[in-house]
Amino acid sequence: MGAINILKRGGDYGDVYKLFEGASIIAGQTLISDAVPLAARSNFGIWYKATSIIGGADVRLLYDQGPTSELGEFIIPDGATDIEASFGAQTNGITVQYVGLEASGTLQITGESIILCAPALTVVETFDLNDYPTLDAIIAAIDALADWTCTLHADADGDENSLQLKDIAATACKASAVTFVMCLPKSKNLAISPMRFLRIRAIGNTGTPADTLIWVYVFVQ
């Protein structure tokens, strides 16, 4: 921790610092990124995402600054607010139900695929989400099947990336429709008061599931 990734004069427009990339974090744990040299730049964008299969992630995100790269020089600025007090909440995406004659029907989301089974463990259809890049596209494909219904949840717009659907084990969806959720990334502008170096801190809140992973990118504006 504390090593510096040097970029000329604080970076050129469009340069990206990948500070956390699929980093594991648990409740009570603090992750501190490498230091970003600010130099001639003070305006940055920050892109971040948290995922968990167990439940909704719950991560606090903030920053500290230092006049040098020495670890003891970094402080959280007076009056600074969190980038996020809690992020990683899930958003409802698609609602699916099996309405056929088999005794059961399940849907599984794994990696980049949706797997439909009827009855359970008998695969009837596999969709590669790369071929159905939006929620609207995968909804149309599933709903076109004779024994399945699929609708867009009111919380979603339909143009979200289908790859943001959260991985989930085979889930029974015959007795009632089941809503499957997304783990959506967020972004903000980050204006830094004059200082030479910036770090990002991620803290696992009390509700952070044990399998939480985070991504945080800072890009030069």
C-alpha cells in the first residue's frame, strides 16, 4: 500500500487508475489504494461497483490526501464527505416465471449466461448474455419461449447491460414469479483541493457480505 503509480503531470485526459479491481472486502475491513499523484490535475471522475452473491453489498467509500507520498502524511480532509456512505445495493431487473406443465422450473445466472431448466436440472435453454446486451433484449428472448414469461421490473429502464444481472444459483420460479436483480456501477465527479497525492479508502460496513468484491477506477477529466 502507498506505492505511487506515476503519471506525467497527474495524467492526461482519459487516463485511468484501476485502484481496486475485484478486490475482496469484508465487514470491518479497510482497503487503502495506491497513491495517485495529482500534480497539475484536481478534477477526476470515479467509477465504482460492488457485488455479492450472498446479498446486497454494503461498502463505504472515501478519500484521503497527502502533501508527499509518505504514508504518515495522508489525512482525510476537514469537512470532506464520503464518496458513498454505503454502496452496492441491488436494483430489481427482470421478473421470470415458468408456466409450463413440468413439475418445476428454475433459472440460473452464472458468469455471462442464463440457464433455464424444466424440470429442475433439465436444461431447456441457455442464453449467452453477450448476444442479448440489454435487459430488453434478454426479456424478449425469454418471453418468446412457450412456457416462460419474462417482464421488466418497474425499477429498471430496459437499456441496462444484461451482464449486470447478479449471479445466482438455480432458483425455483414455477410456484410464483421471481425477480432477479442487478449490481449496477456508479460514478461521480471528484474535485480535489490542492494537494499532491490522493488515495481511495473502502470500508466494509456492518452489513457487508463475506463474498463482497469491489472495483474502483479513477479517471482524469
